[in-house]
Amino acid sequence: MEAQKVNYLSEINELLCSIKNDPSLAGQVTEQSNFIEDFGIDSLDIVDFMLGLESQFDIEVDFDAFDFDNLTSAKRLVDYIVAHCTAEV
């Protein structure tokens, strides 16, 4: 995984720790991590998580069109962010 994507993965991990209010999750997100199964993200957490992603990565998530399969692996989520990111990197 290229450096930019590794950085994104780290930022996603920090956001996950914040959303779940669980610092023990630090460093636990890998490319294969499934956010729902591995970290127990529920529907309310998903909304907070997605809003956090929007803010962190300057993206706009269309909740009606978002494919929640993007949460089945961190790699898929990072690829989604890269594809939708408007921030200068």
C-alpha cells in the first residue's frame, strides 16, 4: 500500500478509536479489517464514522448511493476515499 494510503489507514484508525471511544483499538485497523464485524460498528456509529470521514478527508458521502460494502475492508474504504478526495495531498 502506498504511503498516502497507509496514512489514510492510520487516520481512519484514529477516527474509529474516537467513534468507539476505545483507545485500545489503536493500531488494530489493517487492510483486511471489516469495520462492522471486527469492530462492532452499529448503525449509529456508521453515521458518526461517515461524517467523520467527510470532515477528515474533505469528501462528501452520498448516503443514498454509498455502497456499504466499502466497510467490509479497510482497503475498500481507503480506495473509496482516494477516489472521492478533493483535498490537496
